[in-house]
Amino acid sequence: MPVAAFALGTWQVYRLDWKTKMIATFEDRLVRPPLPLPGRIDPSAVGDFDYRRVIATGQFRHDQEMLIGPRTHNGTNGYLVITPLERNGDGTTVLVNRGWIPKTLERQADRPAGLPLGEVRVQGLLRTPWIKNIFTPDNHPETGSFYFPDVLQMAALTGSQAVWIEETMEPDLLMAYDREAKGIPIGRAAQVNLRNNHTQYIFTWYSLALATSIMLWMVIKKPPKELARRVRQNKEWQ
């Protein structure tokens, strides 16, 4: 047990270094000026631009809107609004995660203010596709039920490029309340939101290694009761 706990603690040291460098890379990309999104994008190259701020213009295809949920925001149940953006010029389409809306405004007819018409300008973060965990159910596009942003599936369904943009907005509590009431999606903040708990894991595993080492040493040092009894009896007979 001490050896296994020490090995896991050492592994977490390497994980901490890896995660810290990755977050630093993403934060460096965030401070750079936004790039105009190219017309054609190789999905395999998106990872080299993860968390890069981009700008795209075009028309939202509200007829192809997809709602991913349930998703909560400040304790309120709702959905993420995913809308294909048909871009000007070359006519290519990308997927835009516009943000969160409450469940009570699920129907488009109840939120006309959240369905802008004509040309729109989207500023957001270019992101790599999310990784589905084993607890998330499969999407059922035939019934309009989406539980997870499967970028490849959604791109094929809407005729879009497999490119995922998360629209951003400045954190503003009053604006967020206004958007929630009108059904205008609340976009995410332009910041890195990756968890980095490896320092806690390092402390936990090394502490466990130390504790179990002490326990093992005490067990080895202390002779078995039966052996001690026999040694004592032998001494008495002598």
C-alpha cells in the first residue's frame, strides 16, 4: 500500500505540471486579439487553437436549433442553445453554443427576442469537442433530445462543419437577469474553466503513503503475540 500510494502521488506531480502548462497555454491564447474565423477549417487542427478567441459573421439557422439539457444556471433548470451559423461569403456553416436559457422558455415562440434575424456578429471561443462520460445518455436527434454536445453528430445533422464555437459575453449580473427573462441565451465568460485539483491529490496520496508506511513499520517491529509468548516460555524454562 505505501508503494502504491507513493506512486500515485508521484503520478499526480506529473499531472499537476501537465495541467498547469495547459492552462497557461489557454490563458495566453485568451489575451490575444480575436481572429476572423477562416472559411474552411480542418477539424483536426482545432486542438491547436483551443480557447482561441474568434469572430464570425452570418445568419443564425434558427430552424435547425438544438437544445442540450438539462443544464442548470444558478440553480435554475434549462438548456444550452446550439444554433448553426451560416456564414457570409463562402456559405459554410459552424455550430455556435449561444449559451443558456431557462426551461420555461424552451419554445421559440416564447422567446422572440432570443432569435435575432439578419446578419449577426458572433464573438466566442473556438473549442475542441467535449468528451462524453459514461453516465451521460445518448442523444436522440430523431426526437430532438440532446443530452451532450456531440459535435460530429450535430454537424452531420445540420450540414455544418464539425467546428464548435462557444459565444462569450462580459460577466454582468443585471444583463444576465434581463437575458434570462427575455430568453436571450446567456453566454459564457471568456476565461479558462478547467479544474486543477492535482495539488490536493498529491497531498492526499503522499499523506496516505506516509501513514501506511508508519503502520507497516509498527506491524513489522512488533513481534507476533504467539512468537513472543514462546520466547518468554523458553526463557522461563531455562
